Amino acid sequence: MANLLRLNSRYTLRRQLLLWVIIPMFVLIPLDTTILYKVGIHFVNQSFDDSLEDMANDVIAMIKESGKNPESFRMSDETESVLFSNQYDKTYYAIYNSSTAFLSGNLKLPLKVRHASKSKCFKHAEINHQRVRMLTLKSTYQDNAHQSHPYFVVIAETLNKRSNLHNRILLAIILPQLMLMLVCGAMLFWGVTQGLAPLNELNDEISKRSSTQLDPVMLKNVPEEAMVLIKSINLLMGRLRNAILAQNQFIADAAHQLRTPIAGIQAQVELALKQESSQRPLSMIGDSVFKLTHLVNQLLRLSHNQPEAANLIELKPVDLLALAQDSCVEVIHFALRKNIDLGFESHAYHAIPDFEIVGDKSRLKVMLLNLLDNAIRYTPNGGRVTLLLTELESTIELRVEDNGIGIPEAERDMVFERFHRVIDNSQEGSGLGLSIVKEVIALHGASINIESAANASGTVIIVRLRKKV
């Protein structure tokens, strides 16, 4: 339930897609607005600066046409009103000689020496508590001796027209950009919704199914990206269907296996009740109970070693050499009953043997006992069973070899299935031993292989487990 709550608290795919697109858009559009605004006011200011320069050139032209030098030149009020007339801004002018001394003008504008050294200089200044744009333009005139003397014309204009036009440009840029953001946001939401529609259809298709409806999901007009998900779901459905079929088959097989010894017990009890001497029937009842107990124990071991148990087992260092020796001791009575030569060997890779692995000791012992029990059970009387433990560089190899009936190559993959028995085998058993072995192997990330013995008679089962690092 906690995991489900955490899943519900995560971002939806729609929200995540919209965030991935809208956040960059909200960054790029203001950046684009700023760039457009800067470029726009640059050209506007350039135009106004050109107008200032034209005024300064007009003043210079008027000085030349008057035939007077700048010291004696005076502009009439009518000419000044025509030249500098402006309903939005005030325009000022001043004329300075080469020594930056004020000669004439409607206002004594500031002129610094560093500006006088340049032929043309634009700058911002403040006059009468108003911000102005000011141009200093250098020119020359010739005296009666035809010698050239520099002088400076300074034009200053307030910034009302510029500010108004800047605001209009900003408004003209921002409004369309806001409209663009709204339209793009709506189109993005619509597009994402349409793009996710197949996922909503898939959700509807799966949510309305019952727990027994495991047939493949079939949807039309599905994009390739969603089809990958549908294929994965269909594969999962197929695995679930096979797992349920296998479980049902397992239940049927288990019921059949349990019914046989129980029916035998019932028959022997009825026979014992009719006979005065009940020793033989009771002995047969004991054998049936033993088989039934063995089958139930195997079923319990199989259930304890299912893949779901991987999160429950506690892996610890295990001495596989000692565990193998203990397992051989536990089955020695079974081998002696059939006069089987049960042997144990070990070979070390290093000078100091190291047969330690990381695993679950009880489950590993169940694996060893089942391998030995299986080998002894299917080896004829007087046969041979050998457990060989070999230390390799990074793994430990465990081999159980017998000279019994052997396993045909065609059946080697099937012997790990539950209740499977080799064809033409008359030996009694639960059919679960190697299934349990396979589950233990899977829980420990090990591998198992089946080969024929060297003399082509018998079987060799090889298990490889990783050594402790």
C-alpha cells in the first residue's frame, strides 16, 4: 500500500511532458522578447542620433553660409524655433571654440576636454534635472589669413520621444509574445492529450478486465512508442497465463500424487480390519505413510524455494566443503540399503583450500540432499555415486556422478519440471527433487548442467556457485 501511495504521488506523464516543453518556452520567449526589444531600441536610438547629427550639421552649415566666424555668429530666434521646434522634447545648442570656451547658444551645455578631442561624441547627460542625449560635433573654419581653427557644436535633446517610442515598441513586442505563449500552451496541451490518448485507451482496456482475462491486448491506431508497452504487457500476460496453467497442472499432479498413497493406506486399513494377522498390512501402511510424508516434505521444500523467496532469504558465508560432508553422512544409510558405493572427493585450487560461498545454508543443504537422493534412488543396487567438490579460481564446482540409468539428452531440460520422471523408469519418487534443486540454484544465482558420465552409463550433474569475494 505504501508503494502504491508513492506511485500515486508521482508526476503524471502529461504533466512531465508539459513541464519539459513549457519551462524552456517560458525561458526562451522572455529572452526572445528582450533581444527584440534591445535590437528595436538600438535602431530607434540610432535614428534619433542621426537626427541630432543633422541638426549639428545644419548649425555648421549656417555658420559657413553667414561668412562669419563662430565667435561672431548668432542664430536668430526665428531660425532657432524652426530648426529646433519639437512638441515632445526641448532641444539645446551651444558653440565652443578650440579652447572649449562658450561662444554662443541658447544654453551653456557642458563640454569636457576629453570629448573635445573627438570629432564626434554621443553621450547621456543631465540638464536642469532632465536626462538628455547630447552630441558634440567638431568642425573648422578659416580666418582671413586662411588658417584653420577648430570649434565645437553641441546639441542636446530631452528623451521624451525616445521613452515614448521605447514603451510602444515594448508593448508591441510583449502583447504578441503573450498571445503566442497562450496559443502555444493550448496547442501543447491538446497535442500531449492526443498523444497520450492510446495510453488512456490501454488503461481502460486493462482496468475493465477480470483476473481471469489474460488474452493479449489488441488496440488499433497505436503509435510505435505505445506499441512497445503493449507488447511488453502482452508478454507479461502470456507469462502469467503460463504460470497459472502450470500452477493448475501442479495442483492436479499434487492431488494425483497424494491420492495414490492415501488410497493405499485406506485399502491396507480395510484389509487389516478383516485379517487376524495385520502385520503385513500395517507394514504396507507404514510404507505408504513414509512415501506420503516424503512427498509432503518435498512439496514444502519446493514452496519454500520459489522465486518469491529471494527477498526473504538471508545470505551468509557458508563452508560448502563441510556442508557437502554432512549431506553425505545423512544419506549414507540410504546408500547402504542398496549396497551403493557413496564416495566424496574434494580438490583445492589454492594451497590453502577455500570452499566458502555466500548463501542460505539450509537451502543449500536441501539442494545437496536432493541431488544425492536422486542419484542413489536411480542407481541400481551395487552401483556407485560420487560427490566431487572442486575449487576453481572464482567458482566452486559441485559434481554428483552416478552409474545409474542415465537421462536421455532429449529429456534433460524437462527433468527440472515438477513431477516429471524419466521414461522407462520404474523407481518410485516424488518427481520434485530436481525442481527443488533448480529453484535453490536460481535463488543463489548459480548454474546447473546435466551431462552423461564418462563411460556413457549414468549421469553427471554439475553445479557452479560463485565463491565468496
